[in-house]
Amino acid sequence: MAMNNLIKPILVGCMPVAIASFLVTGCQESSAPAPKATIDATTTYIPSQVNQESTPPTIVVSPTSTPVVDESIKHEAQVAGITKVDQDDVPSQIFASPKPTAKPKIKAEDAYQQEKPTLMGLKLGTPKASVLERFGKVKKQFLMEEDDIEVYDFNDFSVGFNSKGTLEFVDVHSIDIDPGLHGLRLGQSQQDAIAILGKPDTNSTYVLSYKAQGTLLKIDIDPHDNTIQSIKLFANS
């Protein structure tokens, strides 16, 4: 009992010292800085690669170029009668239809007469140069070898020249042209021809013919509808 009483004061006296020591030790441990991480000198730093698929592509916008009008296209357009060519309206290729050729007009004094038989205002024996100069460019040209006749086709009518280079015949084969027969044209009736030109030398279902000054004016008739299909003037041999 006396022993216990003696130990108790000793323990009580030591407790403050032990608690104080414990607190000091705890504070030192909690306030100590964290150890620094060390990097090995042999380690190489490699940056992370950028995913190319996620990177948006760079879009380069070039300025709009001004279209250049080809000088040859300008020339073709001007020839076709187009005075102004805009860059926005320039086609890849210009398809200009040719201007229609004016139909030749026959003067009253050149119309058919018994004293001076003509067709298209032309008299047989006229030099080729005079005929071509009068009517301009031909559509087609060929040679009738059997008769040695050179034929020039003007689309509505054709003319033939002999080996001497003079007019051998005239053939009208279009309703759109005046052949110089006082108003008579293709497509009119047989009766119209007789009323305008008078009584023919030959009158059949197929042909009306008029002889004058060594020439023969031949009018071909379609018997089905009794209309004029062609008109020819040639030498009456």
C-alpha cells in the first residue's frame, strides 16, 4: 500500500513530460516537407504526338480568277454579227448560223419575153464570169461529164456552162424564188402558166413548153395536183 502510493506520484509527475515529447515529435513529422522527386539523368523526355486525324485540314482559298476571252472567239462572234462579247456570256464554242442570202430580184426589163427569152433574168450565151459575179457564192458545183457541162447550184436555182464558158441552161427548182416570169412561180397551176405566158407550143399532162429565139422554156407539171414542179430554159437544138 505504501509502495503504491509512492509510485503514483512518480507516474503522475512523468506524464506531462511524455505528452509534451509526443506532441513535439508529431509536429515535426507533419511539418516536414515532402521529398522531391528525382529524375534519372538517363531518361529522355518525349512530347506526346498530336493525332493527325483529329487535326482539321488546312483549307486554302485561291482568289477567283478573271476569265480570259479568247481573241479567236471574239473574232468569230464579230463575224457572226455579235458586236459585244461579255466574259460571262462567252460560250465554249460559238455556233453562229450564217446570215440568209438575199434572194435575187429580177428587173422588169430582164423578165422573160418572146423577143428576149430569159430565166432568172439570164440570157443564154452569157459569160460565166458575169453570171457568177451577179449571184455570188455557189452552194454546190459539179461536172456533167456526158455533156461536158459545168453546173453551179445556188440552192434555189442552178446554171450550166458549156466548154466555151458561156451559159448553156438555167434551172429553177424552188418555190421561194422569182424566176422572172411575170409573177409565175413553182407551185402554181398549169392554168396559171397559160394565163401569164400565153398559149404554149407544147401542152401535155406533164410539160408546157415555149419556143423563142432558139431557146426552149420548159415547165414541168405534176399530173397528180396539176402544179408546176420545175422551170428550165435551154437551147432548142
